[in-house]
Amino acid sequence: MYRILLSVLASILFLSCNSDKNSDPEVLSGQIEIKNKWMRPANADANSAGYLSIINGTAKTDTLLSVSSDAFEVAEVHESYETEAGLSGMRPAKNLDIAPGDSLVLKPGGLHLMLMSARQPITENDSITVNFNFKKAGERTVRIPVRSSN
Amino acid sequence: MTKFRGFVLLIGIIPLLLACQDRPEVIKDLSEASFKVVNQDSSTVNFPQDFKGKYTIVGFIYTHCPDVCPVISAKLSNVNKQLEDNSDVQFVQITFDPKRDTPSVLKKYMQQFKQDKQNFTAITGDSATIDTLLSSMDILAKIADKKITENGEETYLMNHTNRILVMDKQARVRYEYPGSVVKEEHVIDDLNALR
């Protein structure tokens, strides 16, 4: 009798756990991973760019909402693009959605971390802390190493 | 006999014509141009007159540009490194932004790319001269996005031509490339074809 009662209770618990998972669309099954990180050196007050890949290992589309770093006055995600006049320009990137299993790749000449006005010189082999704010995954903080510009 | 001479002449001319076909046309002749500007050491230089006698690879940049211009500067450094013989080649970077790119700022920028003084020159100057110089080379640049920093200072980004070009020893432009995209090997191959 005791065994039957125990198995009924276990079944109820198991079902309720499953039901919780299905009813909560915000539960993330995997992780947001940020890798292949590097940035260029910057003299004081100068700008720099950071490059990396964000891999959405969760089951839901996530969106990169903003970035920040204490090492620079302003940090944003920008994209380099060609203007209608054929010039090379830059603008803030919008709609940074990352589908499940997809990656958002920031690389030279395309999307990049736009790091404006370095608070102090940042040289090769240094690293800086950058915070990424995702719509679902929330805040992720990573160190980005500084590589030679060449 | 006259027919034979004509035949010999023709045989002689054909290889010459074929060789000429491989030589790139002059895109822009700056051999008579003269702009008094300053280099990273604040010394006055005359561009392009002071650069005649060597092949000159020119890139156009501004140091507040975080993404495209560093790629151009890195490519110039890489071309220099990858050349088997760079004794007849020099590299020039001309700023779009003379107001902020003072000689000392350019000097620090060059150090970031490990560009040695022997082969590399960065050029700035008064705004009017730089504007005329850039126009003469069909290079465009304009302020695109102004912001005020935490210190209350104005900062801005620029839209600009993305260009690397190769000039021959007479300061004539012979090759032009999309600066941040061209492969270093491509520039080296073209340079070797010019030599």
C-alpha cells in the first residue's frame, strides 16, 4: 500500500514538472554562448571595435538589446555598410534577433561592437569587460581580449 | 627585301604590343600635382612630389574609424610584410579628418599597426589643402553622425570612400581597390606587374 502511494505521488510530481516546462515559454533549454572574442587596441579617447560570435543554444529566439563597457564612454552594436553614394558608412544595428541554434557574427567590415571614446589607453594583451543584455537570457558579462590590429 | 624588312618589323612589334596589354592604363596622372601637407612628425612634405621615384601604395583613413579604416591600415602593413622586396615601395595614409588627426595622433595610430617610419608616412594638414588633395584623387568624405561626449566635447563619424590605390614612380595612379576588401596578394601581384 505504501509502495503504491509512493509511486502515485512520484507520478504526480513528474507530470507537474513536465507541465511546468510546457506552460513556461521563458524556460531556456540551453545557453547563450559568446565566443571568438577579440578587439582592437585603442588610444585614450579613441574608438575601437570588437568582434565575436553569439550562439543561441536555447530553444527560443533571443534578441541582443544592448551592450555596455566601463572601458568606453559608449558601447553599441553597429554595422558598416555602403551608402547610396557608394561611401563606407556606419550605423547602429537594429533587430538583433538570434533564432534557436543560430549565430550572430560580428566581424570586420560588418556588424561590430562600436566602442567609442576609450577612458584610458587599451593595448595589446589587455582585456576589457563587456556586458551583453539579452531580451530572454538577461545579462551576460564577458572579457574581450585585445589583439594586434594587424 | 622591303617585304622582308616589314615582316621583321612586324615580328618585333607584336611582342611589344602584347607586353603593353599587360600594363595597366593610367587612371589618374598626379605627376604635376603638388600639395604642401605635414607628416606624422610634423615635417612639411610635398605630396606626391616627394614620393616620386618609388611605387606608392596609398590608403585613406581617419583614426576615429573603428572598423573599416583599421582593416585598410592592417592591409597596408600586411602588404609591406609580405613583399619579398620592399626597397622600391612606400606606403602613405592620408586622413579624411585633419581636424582631429594631428601628427601626434597619426603617429600613435601608426605604432598601433607597427608601421615603421622608413616605409610608412601618414599625412595630414590644413583642412582646405587636405580637401583639395582628396578631391584630386576622387576621394569623398563627409561627417555623418555627430554626438556630444560625457565631457561635453563633440565627436563624429564619417562616411568615406573605401580605397587603396597604387601609384607608379611618376605619381600616376595605376590601380585602385576597395580598400578594406582587397586581398593583399592581389595588390602584390599588381605591383609586381608594374615593376
